[in-house]
Amino acid sequence: MNFVCNTDMTERLKKKVLIIGAGIAGLEAAVQLMNLNYDVEVIEKENFYGGHVKQWFKTFPDFQDTKPLIDLIAGKPDNLNIHFGSVPGFAEEQNGIFHVITDKNLHIHADAVLISTGFELFDAHRKEEYGYGIFNHVITNADLESFFQNGFPETGKLSLRFGFIHCVGSRDAKAGNLYCSKVCCATAVKQAIEVRQHFPDSEVYCFYMDMRMFGKQYEELFQQAQEKYGIHFVRARLSEVNQNFDQSLLIKVEDTLTSKPMKMSLDYIVLMSGMEPSVSSQSIATLFGIALDNEGFIKVSKPFIAENITEKKGLFVAGTATGPKTITETLNDARSAALAVHQYLNSK
Amino acid sequence: MSDKKFGFSIHSDRQHNLDLADKRLYRKIALMEPSLQRCIFCGGCASTCTASAFTQMSFRLISLHLRRGNLKEVKSYASKCMLCGKCTMVCPRDINIRHVIVLLKKEFSGNEF
């Protein structure tokens, strides 16, 4: 007897993957899994897809607009089955099937779950000595991106002085984060160049502990910032921010290479907020009963060889939910996660 | 009896104040030798310097003090250089250090700082 397989049958045989989070990791994994002929459902807490990348103006090192990039990743968004504005409220697993109920009472039964809940930007208010939320012109890297997108507030000054402060909330025991957020050095250099392009008469200083320009073309970008855009890099860690009588900001650092204290006035201070484990990752880890690592990111079962597999069978993870990553790394990680899900469902 | 006087003395301010720093010479040299701007102060130049074994010469410090506007220091360091060019050969950022020093020596000849 020949086994006849009609379309209805294949539809019913399609295994379902639930993806939590529609940032670039979730989107990329969703598209890859759909191409592998899985039924994919995505839930997203916000009302848009693209996550943090969507709120960024341009990427490093090539100054690409983020919007077309997200569109490229998502492909035809109509094909994607995304439930916006919902988070999982209940989850249980029985015989390899995950039953998830969202806060909007939507029931989803899935053969595998992929967590791509991303990261949270470090809340710069916590470094009180830097004056975020106290002084008007102390802003974060995210604020600067929105200025690039929506325009700068009027200052009435032509030659502005900008200071970029690296490692805000990263590599800082006082903030409780010992790890490096990876992307801020390159972001600072990118944003410094954009500031110089936006305000050709401005002066830009970057205060760093180490310049971690690890990726392809990053070091070249750094050299370009120095030579073509005249951006100054000072090896120093900011102690505190004060305000001068004329409302400009006064900073005090040690110029570590001449071993002398140094002070200067600035018009804008940009704090390079790092990545922190997202609150969503933590609540989802509790919901599914999986562990977090020492830094609060989702724990992977084996480093190097199973970076996308959690300790729970059928539960996978992609993107910055496991630690800071660049866009390139996040997309690669999402593809590798899709493959891990495929291998698991294929052998099930 | 010692000559020491008791009481308080006033120390001069040893902070760099970048608001007041005179960066004209740095800008002038950077225009003539733009590679100077690529310096990352690694100290490769200073470690290979033939003059540094016997004098205070350090191109890393010249590069820094030039940016901070401390021209006295720059002049003093630059006067120690013998223009052997070893530093230029080791610089990872490929700065034409020898040319920078030649330009500085020209600037300083006849000028008091």
C-alpha cells in the first residue's frame, strides 16, 4: 500500500516551535525554522518587532540603517505569526509537548520552545555620580541614537564639546556587573564619528579603560575616528560629574598616562550603558524551571558545543539572552539555534 | 637648629586643565604629519628608544604632552632625540615619528617656551 501524503496531512504533521521574543534573534530563528518547514509562532511583549536594534539609528562598523536590516531579516512579515503585546504567564511540559498560556489567555502547544528574550540596557541612573537624570546634558547612548533619529534639542551653541564615557554598568563591580558588554566601545567610536559629522565644529573626547575593538573593521574604524575625525581618546575612568555656573558639565578624571589629575568642561556627556540580563529572561527562566548563570543570563548546557541548548530538553535559547553579543553574533547564534531545534525535532 | 620653617605651604595646581590647554602646536604638527593622530600611547617607541636609556626621552610622552599643551615638556624631551628612527620602525600604528620630531625641532629652534 502506498502512503499518500496530501497537504492537509503535512500541515498536521508539521511540528510547532514557539519563539519567545521578536528581536533580531527571534526573527532570524523564526525565518530559518519556517524555511525548514516548521510551524512557527512568536510571542513578543512589545507592539513591534526588531527589539533594541529597531531603536538604534545606525549599525557599526559600516553605518548601515537599521530599518532595512530588520526588514531583510524578517523577510515578508505577513508570513510571520507574531502575537504582539503578550508574555507567557504559564508553562508546563508533558511528554515533550510544551503547553504555554500567555497573559492574554492564548493557548499554545509546541514541540520545542526557543527563548530569545534579549537584554536590557543598563539603567544609567544607578551610576548616580555620573549625573544621569540630575543634569540635563548627561545622556545615554540610547538617548543619542534617538537624537540622531529625531533631531537634537536646541543648544544655541555651534561648537559643542562631547565626552563619551565607556563602561557604564559594565566591568564594574560597584554596578554588580563584572563582564564586558562587548558592543559599547565600537558603538562609542561610531557615535563619536556621527557627532563629528552632525556638528563639524564640535570637539569629541572618549574616556576609556581599554579600547576593545575586537571585530572585523572595528580597529580600522577606531583609526579613522582618530585621524579623519580628530576624536581624542583618553585612558581614564570618570570619577564624578559636576556642573559649572554656566550650566556646562565639569568632569574630573586621572590622565593615567601622564599620572596627573585632569579636568575639563563639556556640553554633553554620553554614557555608554552596557547590556544587562533582561527581566523577561529571568521570569521566563523561573517559568520553565531553568537556571541562570552567575551574571544572570540564561545558562547554556555546555559551553562551545551546545551554546543554544538549555538544561531542559526541548528548550532552546538564542541571542543576547545568554550574554552580550553584536548583531552579527546574534544572527549567527539564531541560525545555530534553529539548527539545534531542527536536530532535536528530527530525532524526536 | 634646622632651617625648616613650620606652617603650611601652598602647592601649585598640578591638574591638567583641558579647557585652558594650548593645542595649537598639536594641531599644526597633526596637519603636517596626520599619522600622529593615530597614536594609542602603547609605548613601543619609548621602549626601543636609544636615547631613553640615558635620558628622559619618550615619544609616548611627547605625543601625550603635545595633546595636553605642555610645551615645556615636549621641548625638553624632543631635544634628547638623536633621530635614529628606531621608534618609527616599531610603531604599530605606523606613525612617522621621526618626521614628527624633525618638525618639533624646527618649531623649537629659536623659540623659547
